[in-house]
Amino acid sequence: KVFASMGFGTVAGVLFFVLVLFAAITSSIALTESAVSTFEDELHWGRRKAVVLVGVIMLGLGTLSCMGYGPLSWVKLIGMQFLDFFDFLTNSVMMPIAAMLTSLFVSRIVGMKRMEEEIMHGESTFRRKKIFIVMIKYLCPLFAAIILISSVANAFGIITM
């Protein structure tokens, strides 16, 4: 409706969606490349084998997501369609876990001294050092854990958000 109300709306609409298509394709290539390079580096597979496996996995998961509200609408995981389940798994489970692990890795393994050196590189002072340390060591893992627990509890009907 927005494009229909504009002058040259059809041209602008077509151009907009073509650009969105190119953005989606380039993003999917970037995401695919990281998975392919992991198979190549860690398992010492050839590129062709890694690309085929990642492509098959992407095609399978993508097909399940597309058909979850159609022919496979009767299949539910934790009471969710495939697309909703994958969204829940990545956004509500994997991202908080990655945030917790990243903050613990930075604070415990890399160490705050090395982080301070990296932040100070090219700077004269580290103005919010104490706040940064408290956030990385304590607040980030705590809030990521709260997000993880509340999201999982909501998915299982223990709480309602």
C-alpha cells in the first residue's frame, strides 16, 4: 500500500524487493561460508563435500520451516511449529548461552588485564573500567542466564511473558 500511494510506486516497490533479495542472498552466502570453512578446518574435508553437506542441512531445515505452517502443520515441537521452534532455539536459547560463554571467556580466560590493554590501545584512559569489569564479570552472565531461564520457562508454560 505504501508503494501504491507513491509516484513511481511500482518501480520503487520492485527495486526495493530486488535489493532485499540481494541482501538475503549475500547474507546466506556469508552464513554458509562460515559453516563450510568450519567443516574444512576442523574435519579436514574438501570444499565440495563441506558445501554439499551444509547445503543439504540448510535445504532440510529451510524446507521444514517453510512447510511448518502448511503440509506439516500437524507436527509440533514443544507445542511450536518448526519455524517458531527454530526461532525459539536460536534466539531464546543459543543467543543467551553464547552471551554467557562470551562474557565468561572474556573475563576468566582472556583476563581483564589483557582486555584493558586492548581497550587502551591508542587511548590515553579507560574511563569506565570499573563499570566494564562489573558488567562483563557479573551482570552480563547473570542477565543472560535470566533471559535463558525465563525464555525456557515461558516455552514450557511455567511462566507467562
